[in-house]
Amino acid sequence: MENMDWGALGFDYRKTDANVRYYYTDGKWSEMEVTGDEYIKIHMSASCLHYGIELFEGLKAFRGVDGKVRLFRVEENAKRLQSSAERLCLPVPTIEMIVKACVEVVKRNEKYIPPYGTGASLYLRPVMFGTTAGLGVKPAKDALLIVYCSPVGAYFKDGIKPISVAIDREQDRAAPRGTGDVKVGGNYASSLLSGENGHKLGYSNIMYLDAAEHKYIEECGACNFFGIKEGKYITPKSSSVLPSITNKSLRQLARDMGLEVEDRLIPVEELPTFEECGGCGTAAVISPIGKIFDMQTNDIYEYGTEVGKVCMELYTRLQDIQYGRAEDKYNWCTIVE
Ligand SMILES: *Cc1c(COP(=O)(O)O)cnc(C)c1O
């Protein structure tokens, strides 16, 4: 793509050449279909539109220092997609189907994979929803699984730097035993209002507390939270937190760095004791947190305007694997040829 300004890319949809689809009807999946069509035609009474029977995934392909294309931990995204489908009573596609679709989308859109060194990448978006027409609330009998992609820019245009987040106690993200631990659209629809309230005050993300007691830290926008102190990487244990694949990877890298990893409840009162903290997810890898403001109590927690040493090292180690600069000793990358 000679005329593409890779450095100017943000996180927006860009048309590519092909997307991949599987249709579930009459109790079975279709063969994989490849199409250039960006549109779908569904019935106005399709269950996804009325009852939120919808899930999605997000993962990236990177062009490495050696020119090879690496898809990061695609099987993990496939497994998480399966757990979301089970939770919504949707048909469950196989890991092989999902991985095959992701690989195919990358291959068919090779020219949209940003060059090495631009910080940009190819974002893959698997999305699946119930398409059965009807009125009653019941599981969908038909579904459509689409995997498409879009080139996206570097998350931090001028290098990684700390963000400010706000705690919101007026709206919760997910209830205990609700759907917080699966990647389904409803969770994001319900998070928009608190997100907007935070944005108005200049905060980029909302930090959610546990919905039952508002005592423990849960998530940081669409990122998992982690805190660093006394040689430990600490991340919330909760049944309403989405199991982030980035967090899972960072926990391994933290152990490699000699840090102890703790998955446990993190009370809000512990915030002042962290040396560093951050959010983590596919989009940014790590968003170091510089400041946390509690919108209801007015408490402020500050961690400085520079990226902490541990955050920086974790970030570098993960990106080194994604871009092929370091050995992929856990086999996280699928090379797409
Ligand atoms: C997608 C997502 C994450 C990050 O997951 P990754 O697999 O690391 O991209 C974290 N929290 C929420 C709520 C999410 O939707």
C-alpha cells in the first residue's frame, strides 16, 4: 500500500479486501465463505438486534523485524470466543474454524499489514451473533460468525505515556455471576454512560469496582488492571473480570522477570501502596496509570508522569515477542505465510 500513511492511522475501521464468514443454520455450520462485501443482510427481527445475543473478539497481527507476519495468541482468543458463545446459548464454533478464519483474513489482506517500525498493526475483529427471526426471548437457532480486519495505528503516537482514569461508583460494568467474564456487546453498551461522564472530566478510562460492595478494583475501561509493589505483579481475581490474554501474557513475563504474581482481591484502600499500576489489553498492551480520581469521593491517587520501570520492561518484553525481536519461547505467535 504505497499511498497509505501508516503513521496517521488511529483505531478506526478501514475497508480491506476480504472478510470471512461461517453461517450456522439447521444445526450445522457452513463451509468458510470469503467475501469482499462489507455488508450483511439480516431480518429486522433477528435476535441479536433485540436481545443482545452478540459477542466479539479482538486480536492483532504484526509485521516483524524479519518481515514475517505474527498473529498473537489466536488460539486463546478462539477459546474465549467459545466461552462467550456458550454463555449466550449460541452455537459454539471449533477452535480450528476460528483460527482458520483469522489466518485466512490475514493472508487475504496482506497488503494492509503495516510495515515494521510504524507501530501500526492489523487488528482482527471476530464477531458473532444470533440471526434467528422471532419475537420471544429464547436462544438463537441461527448465527453468523464473521472475521474481518482493519489496519490500526500505534496506540501511543508519541511513545507510551501514563493515562488518567476515574473511578465511577454510580454505574457498574458487570454484576457478580453476570456476563463480565465474557466478551459480549451488552457489557460495552452499559459502560458507555460512565465512560462519557469520565471523558467530560478529562479521564480516558473508567475504573470499575466490584458491583456487590464497591470495595474491590475490577477493570479499567476495556482493560484489565494490575498493580506493582514490593516485587509483585498483582491483578484482581473476580468472576466479573474479562480474562485478558494480554494480562495472562504479562503474568508470565512478570514471573520471567522474577516478580511474584498474585491474583487476588484488591481493595480500593490498597491503591496508595502501589509503586506503579496500569491497564492492559490488546489495543495498547499496557496503559500505565499516572492518576486515578474517584468521581464520587474526590480521592486522588498519583503515580507520576513518567512510565514506571516495571511497566516499561513488561511492555518492551511483550512487544519484542510480537515483533519477532525476542525468542517466542511460549509459542504465542502463529506465523502466517
Ligand atoms: C477485551 C478486553 C480486555 C483485554 O483483553 P485482551 O485479550 O488482553 O485484549 C480487558 N477487559 C475488557 C473488559 C475487555 O473487553
